[in-house]
Amino acid sequence: MSRFEDQTELALARRPAQASVPIEMIRAQRTAAAAFTLACSASGLEDKEIYLQLGIDAGYFSNIKKGKATLQCDLVGQFCKAVDNTIYPEWVAYQVGCTLVVIRTEAERRADEATRRAEAAEAENRLMRQLLQGKANGSAS
């Protein structure tokens, strides 16, 4: 037995592709298996790169793609992270007449508010400078 035969297989660390799939294409999928397969394909990753990250075996993964099994709900978030898209849960949401909405954290809301305040202050500062320059130009005559 070689020294490599007893080593466990390491998950590959390739990043998924940043594919933009139109919502209409997602909603047009007829089955959960088709939506799951679309999510996998859009990632540009090989099946093995995905199922190793999920900790499921190749046969089960294949059965999900064939529609003979479903992805466990507690693995959906991990799956979306692995393929770097939300195609599969977007399709599921559409089946019950909904769509996904990204939830902003409190920190993100505060950062956005701080950015808005800074932009308003910059605009006010610019206006004040323009007014002062106008008075200075007017009094110099």
C-alpha cells in the first residue's frame, strides 16, 4: 500500500463562477432537480467539488440531480455558498408564489446611514464653499 492510499480526500478549493442567471430562466425550470442542476452548472464547478463541500456522497448527489432525492433543507445554505448562487432556493420560493430577499444586517444599515450622512455633509460643505467664494468675489469688486 502506498503512503497516499490512506490519506483522506481533500475538497478542492476552486472558486465558483460568478454567473448571472435571469430570474425567468430559474422560474422556467420544471422540477427541483432541474433547478438544482442549473445552480450546479452556473457555478462552473465539477459535481465532485460541490458534493465534497456538502459532505454527501456522489450517489446521493447524482440522485438529487435526477430528481430521485432532494437536498436536505439544512444543507441549502451550505449548497448556496458552495455554488455561490441562490438559484435553487429561488426556484423553491417561486413554487409557493414568493421570491427571495436579501436581509441586511444592522451593521449594513448603520453603514448605509453613515454614508448618506457623510454625502449630505459633503454636499452642504460644497454649497457653503461656493457661497463663500461668491461673497468673496462680490466684495472684491
